[in-house]
Amino acid sequence: MQEVKSNASSILATVIGDVIGSRRATDRRALHRRVERALIDTGLTFTVGDEFQGSFATVGAAIDAALRVRLAVAPEIDVRFGIGWGAVTVLDAGSGIQDGPGWWAARDAIEWTASAQRQPGLALVRTAYRSQEAAGPGPDAINAALICRDHLLGSLDDRSIRIVRGLLTEQAKKDIAKAEGISASAVSQRAGRDGLDLIVLASQHLRSIA
């Protein structure tokens, strides 16, 4: 997690993520290692069991980190996220234990995500955002964008997931096509048909949120 002075309070974007259905995994150690590799360089770390957390300077950075983890483990592993915005206080500098409204907001968000997934119309939702600050990014527009992006991502087949992963890391379509063993035009057709270019554009806008 981002290092903050003990007893000092900062306004941060917080992320809580967990693995969906991890108890049903036949090899939980392998699952843990796969997710752990995906967390490298994201600012997120495991806390307990299959839950991981991290804090960021901006909501956009938090949303981007969550997306990178999700795509790194998809489609084999499914994850969900709660993102919060609010004051964060370090309770113990040695252990890095944090608390505060920022974390309460993230917990509220991931609990809502888990509940929403049980509703047929929201079954593909994987990310939600809550704020504990009057100032800063408001939740309504951000959640509208996240819900729509989650629906698009959840509707993709394995190949389209790999393609959008490449597009989000700014790989050229011709290079993605070569890796997939298909033509560049086939990649472009998928990008249009499956909304991959829209996912990339939405992600760029979400990443820029302060």
C-alpha cells in the first residue's frame, strides 16, 4: 500500500479486490500464485485469503489498477472490486495497517458488487465506486461508466479478451493479429463488433479521473 506517515490522514483512492468462487478452485495455491503475479507493479497486495488491497493518489489510478488485474487473470479467474475515495489513516507504521473512511467506502463498494452479481440484470458487474468526501470525483457518473464497461468485458469470448488486453497495452493491431494467427482486418472487425475500441476509450477516460 502507499506509504503514509503514522497517524497522518490523507485523502486517497482505495481498492479492495477478491477472487470470485475461489473456494471451488481445485488448486488454490496455483490460483493464489496466478493472482499474485498479476498484482506485481499494480500497487495492490494480498492481505488475507483471496483478498487484496491498495491505495492510490487518484480514483483513475485505482480504476486502472483494478482493470489491469482483472484482464491479467481473465478468463480463467474472475475477480471483483470495490473502489473508495476518502481519508486514510495509518494506525501502525510498522505493519502498514490503515483505516478510515476511504477504506470503509471501498468495503461498501465491494459488498455492493457482490450483492449486485446475484441480480440477473447486473450479473456481469465487477466494479463499484463509493466516496466519503464531498469534494472529489462523484460516484454517479463513474459507476455508470463502470457498469457499462463491465457488461462489455463480461460479454467477451477468450480471444476478444486477449485482443482488448493487447489494445489496452497499446499493442498494434497487426502485432495482435500475428499473435492470434488471424488477419489484422479480423482484429479490427472484432474491435468494432465486440466494442473493444469502446472499452479502450472508456478506460482511457476513467484512467484520467483525478
